[in-house]
Amino acid sequence: MFGVPRLVIAAPSSGSGKTTVATGLMAAFAGRGLAVSPHKAGPDYIDPGYHALATGRPGRNLDAYLCGPELVAPLFAHGAAGCDLAIVEGVMGLYDGAAGRGELASTAQVAKLLRAPVVLVVDASSQSRSVAALVHGFASFDPQVRLGGVILNKVGSDRHEAMLREALEEAGTPVLGVLRRAPQVSAPSRHLGLVPVAERRADAVASVAALAEQVRAGCDLEALLALARSAPALDCAVWSPELALAEADARGRAAAPADGLAPAPGAGRPVVAVAGGAAFTFSYAEHAELLTAAGAEVVPFDPLRDEQLPERTAGLVIGGGFPEVYAPELSANEPLRKAVADFAAAGGPIAAECAGLLYLARSLDGKPMCAVLDADARMSERLTLGYREAVAVSDSSLAAAGTRLRGHEFHRTVVDPGAGEAPAWGFTHPERRVEGFVRQGVHASYLHTHWAAEPSVARRFTGAAAARP
């Protein structure tokens, strides 16, 4: 039984202020000395960066589409172990999930799986008594979702606040906080999310501090903490990378170079270099944990600053981010571009997702990149966004052909051609097409995946790195 106090911060729609409230609450409670575990429903990488800044702990995602509903509670318990409080920021509107899949991957589903009370953040800037009808609808739509109270955001005046409180009192919904309009706590946005912390760290620190102060002044922290403590204990296993790998091995899915096994005792741990820094900020915390559990020594590096790969690099992971923002700087680091190209030419295993795909291309917006792939990348007017169901088309260092995974695309770039002679993935839903590149040890694709859903990919990749001479 796992009984950490917990809250889910939801909203009627995107743009209501979930990130403002969730991050402010995390920072405010952490400022009181509580160990706060931060979580984000859905696939988003950016909000967890602000959560980590607020709490000093890794921001972790809970995605019932990518990982399956059965892993939501175990992954939550893994992240929240030893904490005094857990706060989960929702995604989109409370009941919005994967298109055409009912409640799947919605904030409501996550709240039910965690048996967590929900706090609804309502943008009250253009309404008064109607707020009661809105909240009543959300509270009654699914009786299994426990709406514990409301935080009113963007309230204009004392008079406006009084009208809102009167309406919600009639509806029997507790008001747990009131936040006024405060431009100083806003963060700049790009595409459909905030600018990552790594790109504006000093300003982000100041923004999080301002959020904490705004929440302390406007929210009833004691009532919110009491609501969190009312959550019943969860009857679930606690996810661990070691157990997940053992279960994958037992299923027989880990066949890979070097038999897919971790390095033998005394053989040393293969170094898997993981790209980071401002250009490559997208990664799930469980990936590094799985690689470590599989026997790798995970070493971060920054392609904007480091001119060589880490010493003894035997595998290379280049995740997502916004390399288009830093294309000139990435291109100017010729020594590292050459090192990556040489590593690939020698058959070194590389797992590249989205931003990593762009970095391995010949060029990005006309700027030379690593030229590992016979493809060129450019910015586009079209935003590609959504969940995908995929099957590995080609054997690679990451996945055996036939491996099925769910993933997520999120990019405003185009790679030409979109797939190599040996594609990485075949998408089966919502559209049928092939995508990405497999070449020697390289697996490069736009698709973001969560390895907790199929830990054998971490075992396979570590095995490929361990097999390097």
C-alpha cells in the first residue's frame, strides 16, 4: 500500500493556468520544507523542467497512452517514494485524452488511477456566476472523478472575486485559492508549450519564485494539504528499472547484440553518452535509469559546448529539444559534429529522437549538421502533433523488427526524405506510413517513446554498446 498525499491539478481547457498553479504549489510547499514529488500527465517534456526547478526533484511523466494505464500508478509510486506530497499537473482539459480513445490518457483517467482528488483551475477572467455552471458540469460529468475544490485564476478585482465566490458557494464547491492577473510570473511560449528552463534558466528561477509567492498569497495551502492527505492508499507495485528489465528478460524480448545481456562482472560498464544542454532538453527520467540498470554508465554531454564525445563512449543517445533555435551554434561545433559522424561510421549505436534526428541530418535550415543521414531538415509552417502506434520495421540497435511501441510526435520541422531505405518505424495508427532511418548502428526518428513501456529497448541498446570493441 502506497499512501503519499497527492493532488491532481486540472482545468477545463488548455491555457487556464495549470502550469502556473501546479508549479507555484510545488515551489510553495517545497519552500515550507516538504519533499514534493512533481509529475505531469501526458507526454510533455517542458513543464517537468519547471517542476524540477520548483522542487529539486526530477519531473516525471504519467502517460496512460505511451505506457499503458497499468503503469501509471507504479511509475507514480516510483517517483514519489519517500516524499511528503505529490502534485500532478494535468494535460489539456480535464476530460481530454487521446483522440477517438475515450478517456485514455486524460487527466481524469490519471486521477482515477491514482485515486487522487482533483483541483480545478478556472480562468475566471470573462465570467462571474456562470463559473458555477461550468464547475458543476465538470464535477458531475464522471462521478468517479473527485473534484475537491477550485482555484480561480486571472481574477480582476475584489468585486469580481466576491461574485465568483458567491456563485461557487451556491454550487457547494470549495474555493481553495484566488489568483489575480500577474504578468510578471508568465513564461514565454513557443509552438504549443513554454520555452524550456535550460534556455532561460535565470529568468525561469525568478519566474518560479514569483509563482511560489503568488500561490502562497492567494491559495489556502493548509486546505490544499488536507485535501491531498485525504487521498486513500494505493494498492500497487512500485516500478523499478531493475524489476522492469527482469520482467522484460523473462518475456524473452531482450535478444540483442552481445545476447542483449548486461556486461559481465569485471568487464566494465559501457559508457552511453546522453546529449543535454539547451538544445536537447527532452528526455524521460526513466530512460537513464533503465540504461543504468541495464549495465550502462550514463554520461551527459552538451553538443553546444563539448567538442568531443565523453571518454570511452560506446553508445550515444540524442533526444528531443529545439535544435533549430541553436542551429548556427551546433553547426559551428565542427569537432563534435565530426566525432559523431566518425562514431556512426564505425558502427557505434546511436538512438536519436526528433531533435537528434535533425542533428544527424546533413543540414538544418541550411546549416551543416553531422551528415550521418542522407537527409536535410528545415523548419515548416505545419505543426505535427499527436500520438502514434508504431512497429519497428528494421532490426536496429534500439529495437528488433516487429517490436510494437506507442509514441508521440511533436515538431515543426520536415526531414527530406522522411524515411531511409531501412525505415525505423511503420505507423499503424492514426495513419499508415513509414518513417525514420536505420543505418548500421543508427536508429533515428521523429517518434518520442517512453522506454518504461518496453524496457527491452534499454537492454538491447546497452547490449549493442557493450559489444563495441
